Amino acid sequence: MHEGRILGAILAGGRSSRFGSDKALARMADGRTLIDHAMAGLAPHVATVVICGREGGLPDRPAPDMGPLGGLNAALHHALDHGFAGVLTTGCDMPFYPAALPAALIGEGAAILKGQQLLGWWPATLSPQLDVHLAADNNRSIHGWLARIGARIVAMPGLVLPNVNRPEDLANLSRDGGPR
């Protein structure tokens, strides 16, 4: 396990275009919002949680509408400026955060959960490199960033997490009850 305080960051700056409304505020069957579930899942594993890319949270850095990397960059700079060793991230549409995930991700260098690139571990010292990456002429995809820094891809066989992109995904999730 990595030494030092860990910041939790919920990446919530997306446009929710496939969902049709603000996905973070969509309610699950229990009446709580997706972002509330994301917060509750991540909070036990970190010293504090910030929300990136939404009103009242950390603004995307260096500018709005940079995709998840703008939110990650804001979180990394916040972590570096406030003495955190690194950042555990999740998406606002990830209502389940596996308890075993931090131990699997945290280590040397960045790491993501295979198939869920927003569930990641990012050392705070990556913030200057992400500034450079975002200033470069590239498509700002998270996949390009992962390749640039040589992030580890962590597999957790048997774990299936829901992907909430459309209202029917949320309806199915509420009916099914969660990850397997």
C-alpha cells in the first residue's frame, strides 16, 4: 500500500448526452442519486472526496469541456497542493466501488481497472505531465494518456460493474441490484 493521504475524486464533468439529462443527479431505486452512491462508495477508502467538473466542485483544468482528463488534472493539482500522495478516481455514474479495488490499484505509477478507465489510481506527481499532455495537440482521450504514462491495467476476474450511459441502463441497474 502507498504511504500518505489519498484524495478521492469523482469525475463528473461529462455532458450526459446519451443519458438525456444530468446523469449524476439521476436517482436509483433507493431514491439516492448516482453521484451520492459514487461518493459513498469511494469515501471509506480516502481522506476526503472532491467532485470535479461540476458547479461547486473543482473546475476542470486547464479549461471546461476537456473530458475526464480535465477533471483528473484538477484533482491531481489539488492533491499535490494539499499534500496528498495520490488520487483514487471514479465516475459520477459508477454507483458501486469495490472494496478490494484500492489495494489492487495503489502502487508504483498510475493504474486503472481493466475496462473501467475512470476507476484509477494516480500519483499526485503526475500533475505536471498531465498539463503537458493536455497542452499538446492530441485528442485528449484517456487511452492516449494511459499509453503516454505507461499506466498499469489491473484485472479483477469475475467483477462486472454496470455502465450507466442511458436511462434504460439505470432502470436495468435498479432492477438487477448491482455488480456481480
